[in-house]
Amino acid sequence: MASVKDVARLAGVSPMTVSRALNTPEKVNPETLARVLQAVERLNYVPSLSARQIRGGTSGGKTIGVLAFDTATTPFAVEMLLSLEQTAREHGWSVFILNVFETPPCPQVIDLLLSHRPDGIIFSAMQLRVLQVPAVLRDKPLVLSGCLSTEADIACYVPDDEEGQYCAVKQALERGYRRPLCINLPRHSLASTLRQQGLQRALTEAGIPLEAVPQYDISADDAYGETLDELRRRLSASNGKPDFDLLICGNDRIALVAYQYLLGCGLRIPEDVAVLGYDNMVGVAELFYPPLTTVQLPYYEMGRRATLHLIKEKHEPFIHRVPCPVISRQSW
Amino acid sequence: MASVKDVARLAGVSPMTVSRALNTPEKVNPETLARVLQAVERLNYVPSLSARQIRGGTSGGKTIGVLAFDTATTPFAVEMLLSLEQTAREHGWSVFILNVFETPPCPQVIDLLLSHRPDGIIFSAMQLRVLQVPAVLRDKPLVLSGCLSTEADIACYVPDDEEGQYCAVKQALERGYRRPLCINLPRHSLASTLRQQGLQRALTEAGIPLEAVPQYDISADDAYGETLDELRRRLSASNGKPDFDLLICGNDRIALVAYQYLLGCGLRIPEDVAVLGYDNMVGVAELFYPPLTTVQLPYYEMGRRATLHLIKEKHEPFIHRVPCPVISRQSW
DNA sequence: CTGTTAGCGCTTTCAG
DNA sequence: CTGAAAGCGCTAACAG
């Protein structure tokens, strides 16, 4: 590819003038500038980022290295990566994403990341979890997006699951639903614990005793079968007429399975039983029949804020909880 | 960050020896090697990719620049990007992904791509479409993944929609289904045309006249409402008993809507009506009740082959059709 | 306003 | 087996 030298030769100037024409055009004689730009155009010249980077100057723009987890298992969450990239680009930064499939990432991948000499690092996971952060990464500005760290003094941006579940249940109760049934995420999961707290807070405020709401925790292995089984059990125990008026699901996938089962039993949503999801799976939640009321995991926001944290050089090394808005559709 | 010099000083050798220790360890005295590696370890030294790249040597490994389209609108297709990355890494190459939101991509993004001095370029889209390839990109080895080009002499890896639909319908007919109803993708779409051909081929082979199978083409605007309407119309025209035994859907989303509607009507799948999808949406198709039989869009394979095309420096500048396997689950 | 020099981190080439 | 010199593409600092 063409280099400054080539452009310089074609324009009949020194390489330095080419550099200036591109970086500080106001310091160049208009006529010279025109000649240079014309040469740039003709050669399709674009400065090499590597060369700029190596000089350490400001001209190249800064780079964020991203270690992305769970992209394979939670593809719907790519929005977070998109948002990182967009936000960075808006500020003249660029991102470099490395998808990783194990935690902690193998040294090989870490070296690859470091070999790009990023000015900041984002460690992201699309499912709420606690990650162990390799010590080497701590030498640079570092933020976690969508996950927590085993160490306390690292900035993290995570969904506010407690508040999200609280708001959703509160709204449901305000609409008059009184006998919820919960099909929760696996008990050991972080999100599950937080949401349970949110649920309890809403229940307590409404004067509903916790014991009055039946709960089932799925195991990680077979959400599908267990959801079906639990529903079948509940329904047959009450002769096909549900003894719950609101089904609170640990995520939209559980809600999807439940929907189909309920529909197949001749039950109407939300007249016979309302359904509440969690996640707001992009492009799917809208396709529920009727469209699913759910709580949104704020992937876009988390990505944006984590990126801005780096760009604005914020010094707030603690957990930032990002709101999970309730997306009210027709299933309640 | 530490550089060769730092390591050299600490190990008491010249920078050159450090370089050799890392790249051609067999040419270095074992004792010296050990000293160097120890220094490398202590300083967490990782060679700068930029510096390597700039030298143009072979040591740095090559880079593929990826222009990715549709990531936002077709999130479940990230598998293709993952596969690019994985395949490249397996061969010591690295990838650099730039998500783009408009076609053709704005010059700004193209320059960004070029500024990384990629050794090859992959233009990818996750929905089958014809893309206009900016002329500048044609200077380097170039492949399209998941999409076609307006120009003929560019290598493309795309799903074999015709064959995929053909196989699926053929299998359905072999199972005895005789009265299909189709709810197709929008008529103007590329995939729609190809699949129509596949459908017709299977029908013809089975001696079923095309006119005998009712087809509805959804518009791009409201797949949801139109699917529902069409089904409602069909069913009420025949007093709730479907006059079709197989519902062929343009994609899994249509199938999802249809599923819920059919289930809600008290119809059993597949006893009363079988359903066939297209796409095999990862993490969703399995959640259908019963699990959806569908045709898989070969995102992983397309990504892999496109990457290998570059790595192996293949000279086959034409359309490569990647098979779409039929994923047989329980909806037929 | 423009050019020269020097150096970023690395590795190829050539000498020891 | 090891080192010195030179240069990749670019730009900061200085000189003209």
C-alpha cells in the first residue's frame, strides 16, 4: 500500500508536509494542501494505524481492547458489543474485540490482547457472573461490563436485577394480580439471588407473605423439560384451572416454553394467566402471542457506560448498577 | 509497557537476542535463552503487534479485516463472526471486526479498515443480499461471507437456499404430508426466490402441482400480524379444521408466531399440522413445543470457509453454495 | 509555510 | 551464537 513517501513524491513535497496536510491542514499552504490531497486521493492513501500507534503520539486515536465472554452462548446480547464499538467510534476511539470461550482466558489470548497495546481494557460477559481478572490486565485502565469481579476495586457495570424484578412485580401487583407462581433461574445463579430480593421487596410492600407464592427453581440442565413438568404438575393439581394468576419467569426462554404450554391447554394470556419474562430477547419477545411483557437487560447501556468510563477516565472503581426497564407489552 | 530494550537490559543482552529468543529460540544459546525468558516473564513482555506489522516481516502473523453487516438486526447469526475469529486464530491469523450499519459502508469506515493494513478482507452480511463492494477494497484478497456481490468475479460463500428448501420439502413429502401451506419471506427477497425454486423442484418430483399449494408472501413490515391474519383466514375458511397438513414457514420467527396461534386453537403439532421453519435460530428453535424441525442457515460453515479461502489463498472467484442441513426435530 | 533529523519497537541483514 | 546498523511508516521538535 501507498505510504507517506509515495504521496510526498507524487505531490512533490516532503513526507512531513503530507503528514501535516492530513493532521493539521490549517498549517499548510492551501495550494500545497490541494496538491497533497489530490495525491492522497489518487493513491487511495490511508495512514497506517500501526505506524501511528508506534510513535505513541495523539494522532492515531486511542484503542480499547475487549475481552468478550458468552458471545456464543448468549448471542442475543451482542448489542453490548455493538454499543461498545459505536460509543468508542463516536469519540474517535477504536475497539478491538477478542471473543474468549473460557475463564479466566488463556495466557495466549491475553498476550494477543496486550500485543495490541490497548489504552484501556473492557472485560465483558453477557451473563451476570463473577469473573477472575488476570493480574496482568490490571496495569491498564480496566472496566467490567455485564459482570462482576472477585476483586472489589474494579469498576463494573451490571444490570440492576433486584430493582428490575422489584419494579416489574410491583407493577404486576398494582394491576391486581395476587397469586404469582415463579419459575426461577437456577438457585445458585447471581441473578436469581438478586431477583429474589426484588420479588420479596415488592411482595412485602404489598402485604403478601412470601410463603404464599410458590416457587420453582430450574436446574441448569433442562429448563425446557422442567418448566413443562412444573406447569403440568400445577395445572393437574388444580384440575386444569390454574391456581395462579401471574407466571413470573426467570427469563424469556422459560416464558416461551410456558406460553406454548399454556396456550396448548386452552388458557388465555393474560386473561387466565398473565406472564412476565426477563431479558427482553431482541427480535423474539415481540413475537410472543400476545407480545411478552418483560424486563430488559440493559446491554446497550452497560456497553455504552463501560466505554465512557474508559474514555472519560473515570475513577469510580466500584459496582455501577444499570437500570433494567420494564417493557410493558400485552402479556399482563 | 515493556519493550525489547527493557528486556534486553534486564537480561544483559542485546535487543536482537531478545527478538531471537522469542522467534527462533533454537538459534540461541540455552543459557542465554533462559535468562531472556526470565526477563520476559518478569516484565510481562509481549511484543508489540504494531511494531511487527510495520516491519512487514512474517513474524507478526497476518490479519483479516472484517466488515460485518446486519449484526444488529440478525444477532443470532454472530456465530459467523465467531467462526471467522476461531478459524483465523487456529491458523495464527487474527481478525479485526468492524460492524457497519449502512451499505455501502461510509468512506470513514473503509479508511479505518484500510488503516489496519489487513492482508485480506471479508465482507459479511447475515441476511442473504447483494452488496455493492467499494472499489478500494478490491486491491486486496477479498471474500464475501453470507452475501453476494454486484460484480461477478468475487468469491462468495452463501447458503444454498434452493437445495435446503428442496431437501426439507422432499423429506416432508416422504413422510406423507401432502397439503402444504406456505408463509413465505417477502417476495422480493433473494432467499425467497431460491427457496421457491427448491419448493417447486420437490413438488414436481412428487407429482404435486404447484397450483395445489397455497402460498402467502408476507410483506417486510408486519410478519407478525400477517402471519396471524393468514392463519386465521385459512382456519376460519375451513371451520377451524385446517385444510393443510404442513405449514412451511419462511423463517423460524414466522414459525414461532404460527406455533402459538395453532396451539391456541387447540391444534396439535405435528398430529394436526406439521410445521417447518428456516434458520434454526440458535437457542430458540429448541424451545419450541414441540422442538422445531427447521433448515439451518450455515453461519458457522460460511464463516469458516470464507476465512480459509483467504488463508489458503484460493483462486476461485465465484459463488460457493454452502449446504443448509435439515434439522429434524419433533414438529413433523 | 516547509523541510530535516531523529526515534517509536521491532526484525532483517550482515559482521563479528 | 551474538551484536551493530539500517529501515519499516509516521510525526514531534527543531531549523530554515
